[in-house]
Amino acid sequence: MADVTARARVDVRDRATWTELFYDLVLAFGVSQVAHVLALHPSWSRLGSCLLVLVPLWWAWVDVVMAMNAVHETNTQRVFLLLAGLATYGMGMSAQHALDSRPEALLYAGSYLALRLVIGEAIRRECAVYTIHPYRAGLAFALALFGVTALPDQLRTPGWTIAVAAELLAPLVLSGHLRQLAFGVNHLPERFGLFIIIALGENVVSVGAWVGGHHLGPTELAAVALAFLNGCGLWWLYFHLAASAVAHALRTHPTPAVVVRDVLSYGHLALVSGLLLVAVGADRIVAEPTVTPHRLAAGLLPVGAALFTLTFCCTRRRMFGAASLTRFLGGLVLLGLAFTAPRMPGLATLGAVAFVLVAVNGTEHWLLTGGRHVPLVFVKR
């Protein structure tokens, strides 16, 4: 085990490359397509469909990051990454109707299968050990997803759900094999932090795109300012403390593969999902700030902010054995706002969420700058 841990901490790659950043732009398009579907038709069934389409996009991105992290960049590897970008582009183009239309489902699943093949070949050329369990498992799930597209319309969504659920559980089942993977302790926090930036950018883009085509009165301007303040508060929650904490945990945790699996893979999926809910919720409120939104639409913003905030409690406990009391209480307050939001104008919800985020960040800043410790809960014994 000592040998495995030593391998895991090797800095195979230290920083993100320009090719990786270009690939992230392609992925940003796919994420925006998923958010657009929920923004047009906010319902529980549509929310579930969006998650079913988002998960393969996310898991593909994670495996591309891990694959490129494990190799040294060459022109050949750049070509593989650009081909992965093309496959991801196909997934993004078909994301809106992947569960509703067989041709779109074929394009999405076929692009996902092509992406898995590209990842596997890129890793095989560099080091055969990486083609053992995780990447072969990903290829198996891509084949299953592609096979599901041949099912009748009424069976496609249940089959897709089973395939996605199995892929979500794969890292838990294969956790022993994942410990054999090498990763760069500087590169991975940077890459996952960049994805958080992409998801935060969806909030800016969606609200800004709507604003660009409409006349703004004082109420609309206030809503836009509060939506931007919410984005700033969420950014501060992650990049003020959490980003550096992940990098520290990768260097010091006795089993860094646990950090990669639970904090980066699972934890950041929850963070990104929360940010997408925030983006959709803020977009709908800014469009009609004085109107009380429909029940689900009203709760998207506070629920997304709560999911984002409470996820830090889970990830911090996995990394350091305890959760932050400030973020736990802030998350509970945000969940409470989700129950009151259907009875308030959207502008009031925007302001309340912004107040909670500023309060959590301000309290943590006051504690740390005064030499105090942030109170902890759920401490491991």
C-alpha cells in the first residue's frame, strides 16, 4: 500500500494545458444545453432527465481529466484530446433531446462511446496499466448506453436510468483498482476548480443573455445585481477555502484516491448540480422579479445554493474528519428558504439567498482573520 500511495502522489502533470482549456470550452457548451432544457420546462421529470444527461457528460470529463493527468503532453496526446472534444461536442449538441428522440439519443450515446474509445487509446499508448479496470468499465457503460437507444420509447428512459446509476456506482465498486492510478496533486485541484468556474459562468451567461434583449427598470436591475452577488458568494465559498483544502488533502491524506473519488468525482458532481440549479433559478427570477414563481421554479435557487453549501460539509468530513458548522447552518437556512420561496416574490428570494451566502462567508472571514477556529460538527471519533 505504501508503494501505491507514493505513486498516487507523483506530480505527473503540474498545470492545465491550453488544449485542456479548449476542451473545457466544448464541455461548457454541453453544460449550458442541459441547463437550457430545465430553464424552459422546470418540472420534476425534466429535472430528472437533465441529471440523466448531465452525469455521462460529467463522468466523461472526469475520466478525460484523469487520463490527461496521467500522461505527458505530446502532439499525439493533443490530437486525442481534440478528438475527445469533438465527441463531447456531439454529446452537447444532442443533450437537449437525448431522452426524447431516438436520433438524438443515438448521437449522444454514439458520441459517448467514441469518447470512451479515444480515452482508452490515449492511455494505452502511454501506459498499459491504466487500461485495466476504470477505463474498461467506462467503455462497458458506454456500450450499455448505446444499446439502450435501440429500446422502444417507453423503455428508453428506464434503461438509460439503470445504465447511468450503474456508472455512478462504479467508482465505489472499483475503489481498490482506482488506488493504482497516478495523479498530480497540483493539476487535479486546478482542473476541478476550472469546472466550478464553468458552472458559475453559466449563472452569469444565462442571466446576462436574458438582460441583453430587454429593457431594464429599477426592479430588474436590482434582480441582476442580486443574481451576480449570489454568484460571488458561491465563488467565495469554494475558492476562498475549499480549493486550497482539496490540494492540501491530496498531499496529506493517507489514501489520496479517496479524495479523488469522494471529494473530486462525487463531491464536485453535487457542487456542479447545485450551481446549475442556481443558474436556472436565478434566470427565471430575473425575467420576472416581482412575480412569485411556480413551486418547483421558486425552489431551484435556494435548493441549488443549499446543495452547494452542504456538499462542503460532506467533502470536508471526508478530507479532514469534521464539517464546518457555519456552512451546515447556512445550508439548513437555505433549505428553509426553499419552502418559503413559493410564497414570496422572486426578488425577495434572490435577496434572502444573497444575505445567507454573505453571512456565511462573512462569519468565516471574521473567525479566521481574528485567529479563531471555525466551529466543527460531525467530528469523526
